[in-house]
Amino acid sequence: MSDDIFPVSEALKQSSYADNQRYLSLYQQSIDDPDGFWGEQAKRLSWSKPFSKVRNARFTPGDISIKWFEDGELNACVNCVDRHAKATPDKVAIIWEGDDPTQDKKITYAELLEQVSRLANVMREQGVQKGDRVIIYMPMIPEAAYSMLACARIGAVHSVIFGGFSPNAIADRVIDSKAKMILTADVGHRGGNLIQLKQNVDKALERDGTDSVEKVLVLKEAGNDNPWSKGRDLCWQDELAKASAECAAEAMNAEDPLFILYTSGSTGTPKGVVHSTGGYLLYAALTHHYVFDYHEGDIYWCAADVGWITGHSYIVYGPLANGATTLIFEGVPTYPDVRRIGQVVDKHQVNILYTAPTAIRALMAKGDLPAQDSTRSSLRILGSVGEPINPEAWHWYHDKIGNKQCPIMDTWWQTETGGVMITPLPGATDLKPGSATRPFFGIQPALLDADGNTLEGAVDGNLVICQSWPGQMRTVWGDHERFEQTYFSTYKNYYFTGDGARRDDDGYFWITGRVDDVLNVSGHRLGTAEIESSLVAHPAVAEAAVVGYPHDIKGQGIYVYLLPTDGTEITEELTKQVRQWVKDDISPIAAPDLIQWTHGLPKTRSGKIMRRILRKIAANEYEQLGDTSTLADPSVVDALIDNRKNR
Ligand code: PRX
């Protein structure tokens, strides 16, 4: 923990929506009278039918139920598009910056409405109805946002799959969600590389159990000749040209699902996190407004991918609900070179930049170069998300990207929370590098010990949330029991985050990372169980154990211990093959960084792998292995250490 304090600037105290006094009073109000607070805030959305009840949520064991604004009706697309297209049709809704720096375009709210309406009509004509699931597997282009909004318009539940996921991962999600349609493109561009999206979809749909998919709408980006499945595949451009530009929006109940987003947990396959229409949208909009102090005319850039929750809440739904101008960036911060972020900021006069520590660390490794050839003088506020930001990276981001002028909003939250939960506010919160600081309105965090006792004062503990908030996930798609089991069984009557945290004397929170078997690699969330099950499917692998270890750029790297099947000859070639296997099976983001073959894993006498020991060995911390006396064969530990030291 660093002792530095960066006080709020006088200018921001004056100009922002909330100074410290206002934060404290709004926060208190949100806790003392949640119904009054959220009922009032909900006025920032347009409701086609007003709600009479604000909150109906309980964390009661065996009976978890979360509902907000349950008898109200609204449409998320109308809120994000129509009302702004009516009020400010010529205002730019989306600035798109291509992977290729010479490519960009601007889309006004009026144009956005037209594109979304046409697409929504195409989907309806192809038989997609309210409640049907639609998979979106797109590059970072405006059409990705159109797709999400078009689904919302007709009440279809979208599930966006990150463009880096493999055919197998797509198939898993199709099977779990029983999706009726897939929206995709022939290719995507990223860092100068072509990604064959359509080919991946074709391969995914070869798998048994994927025949719920009736249609695949393909945006022809490159115009290349992919194999075409007649009767199933449709050309985006052709269909949209034929479709009407007017499309009536479906009236949705506030509790109708808006989307499913698959995310990794500590066990099993990725689960479908379900978010609601009313509560989610309100929470995304309100957090976007306060956390980034979004003012009319600001140019706002969240450099995430729409395949993740950050892209959902802070590229698409939050900013567009607020009528903002949101920048969609197709590329990566290091292409064509590490000056790109600064150049994009200058080119579009970006005022608010939201990115991830892993990107910051990758740039920081290049010293001053990323800040060359740009002034970044338009920036007012910076944001960070996805993993703990180490003070060194915080300072670099603050000094080099922000010219020491911009406060950093270190936002802690999760796919499950829908929006930011613990965060500074620009005009209210004195910053401490590495701390996510204080809870957002309506959020009551607490720290518990392993036995569930509430810890007071400056202390380390497991982070739970005491009461529901509107952006909270509602269930796991098709498996409400798993929802209860995962989030509400560790500590009764609390939502358990899976994170550990420390609270300091000022009541600031410092997130220390996951306390379960979830890895955070370059801000991407991966389950160790998921990677292990992919590994053991390889014929040369009898057993696998996956742990995280500290990695300078990625935050955490993936360390893999493998037990070979009998008679397998261990070669470098085989190790390479195994790495490639995981890439093909899940995604390149899941590729092991280090692979250690071994003839034994540390197990208890009852056969449980002691991951605590494997984590220590992977981190080169041999002195702190803890108690090894319960191991069935303690000698495997020495063998593992010898092997690790020789790497
Ligand atoms: O461990 C926390 C970490 O990312 C996890 C959630 O990952 P995901 O659902 O993929 O969502 C990422 C984007 C919201 C959390 O359980 N995490 C996220 N933000 C922070 C963080 N850890 C520390 N500081 C943060 N600001």
C-alpha cells in the first residue's frame, strides 16, 4: 500500500457533479432510503409504463430473488438511441477508429437509429422473437453496437462472444443458450492481423447440439469468398438494404433479460451471467455519469472490447443511455506502435479515457515512447479497470498519459455486478495509487473472515456486498441453483464477490485479488478448472493442475503442471503442441505461459491437489510452503522445486 495521496483539484471540485460533501450525502441517502434514492434516479430513463415498486430483493438462502422496478416497462434501445435521435439527431453517437490508423468514421444518433432499426427488422423477418437468444461474434466495429441495440429493440437476449474465442467456445455458448441466430462478420482486424470470424462460426456449428441456430447474418467486411451455407447464411449488407428503416420497439418488463454474458468461475464451464433491462441500464447509466463525470460535449473513450462486461456497460449501454459520444476502437494500444493511444486521444480530442492496467503496463515497458508525438492535452479524467493497478503503473499512467493533470478512477467491479461498485469520483475523492477507494451509491461492502464474522476497522478480509443494487446479475442462465451456490452459499445473506480486500484507516478499499480459483490474466478472467479440463483432453496429458503466478505485464500468468500419460516422451515439440491445443480449444488468452511436466502432484491422502503449494512453487516462494505434512507423498514437492529452479 502506498502512502501517497493525490487530492481532488479545485477545478474538479467546482465543475464536477459531486464534491466530497455531495458524495457523502448522496451515499448516505442511498443507504438509508434505497427506494427513495433509486426511484428518483430511475427518472433518468424513459419508461413506457411507470413502475410502482422500486426494489424487491432478498438474499435469503434457498430463496434468492432480485427484482427492481418489477412492474415498469421500458426499452433499452429506445433509451440509448431513439430519445437522443429525437432530441439531438446530428450529435455524434459513435466515433469509430479502425485498426488501420487511416480508417475512422462518425455515426450520428439519427444514423444509429436507422442502422439499428434496419437490423432489428431483418432479425424479426428471420423469425427472431422477444426472448429468443442471439449470439454476436463481431469485430470492434460500429455494427457490434448496432447488433446489441437491435436485439434490445426487439426484446431478443444477446450474448456477445469475444472475437478471440475459438469455435469450441462458441459452440459451448450456442448450446447453453440455445441461440436462434448468430450475427458475425467474415473477418475482423486486430493489430494488423486478420481474424477469420465466419470460419470460426462455421466450425462451431459443425458440433452436435448447435442446431438451434437457424440463421447466420454475415457482414462482408473483406468481401472474400467464404463457403456459404445456403438457407442458413445471409449477407448483412443485402438484407439491410431491403429492410425498412422504421422498427417499432418492443415494450419490455424491467426484469426481462437484456443479455447473457458468459464468464469463468472457479469450477465447471463458463456460466451465463444474466442482466436485466431496467436495473442494469439504470446502473450502467448512473455510474457512467458520476464515475467519469460525463458532461455534454465530452468525447469519451473506453478502450475495452464489447466481448467483455466493460464494453457492454461502458462502451455501449451506459454512455449511449446518457446521450454521450462514445469512441469504439478496433485495434490494440501497441499497433502500429506504442504511440497509438496518445495519437487517438489527440485525433479525436478525447476527454475521458478508460483502460486496463495490463495495457498500461505493456506501454510502461516502453518508457517515454508511448507519450511521444501526442499532447493528450484534451484529457480530463482517466479510468482503470479489470485488475489491481500497481502503484508504479498508476504513476506512469498519471504522469505520462495524463500529464499529471488527470485523476485516475480505479474502478472495481465484476461481470456479475453490471457496473462499477467501488471507485473514486473525480470531484469527491482524494486518490491513493492502488486503491479503488470508496463504494458507489447504494453499495454496502463488508469484509468477513473465513467463518463469516464481520470485520471492523482497518483490516483484511473477504469482500461481500450486503444489499442488492439495480445492476446486480439476476441469475445464471438456465441454472438458478448455480447462481445461489456460487454467490450466496459461502456467506449466508451476502453476495460473495470472490475477491479479497483490505480496508485502511480512511475506509478506503484495496482489492487484493481473487481468493478462489479464478485467474485474472491481462484483465481476462479464466477459470483454472476450464483450462485443466482442456489440458486433460490432450492424449499426452494424464493430469493437469493450473495456477496463477505473478507476471510483470499480464498481472497474472498461467502456470501449468502436467502429468504425462504412460509412455509419453516429453519433448519441446510436445510442450508447444499442448500450448497450441489450449489456444485452439478455448482462446489464445488461455494459452499457458509456463508448462512444467512432472511425475507427481502434491495431493492430500484423500487425493485433493494442494494448489496452495503449487502456487508458491510457481511464484518461486519455496520458503513459505506451509504445512506439507498432510501430503500423501511429500517428496513430490522437492522434485517440483528442483524442476522449477532449473527453468
Ligand atoms: O478480481 C477482480 C478483478 O476482476 C474481477 C472481475 O473480472 P470480470 O468479471 O472479468 O470483470 C472485469 C471488468 C469489470 C474481480 O473479481 N478486478 C476488476 N476490477 C478491479 C479488479 N481488481 C482490482 N482492482 C480493480 N479495479
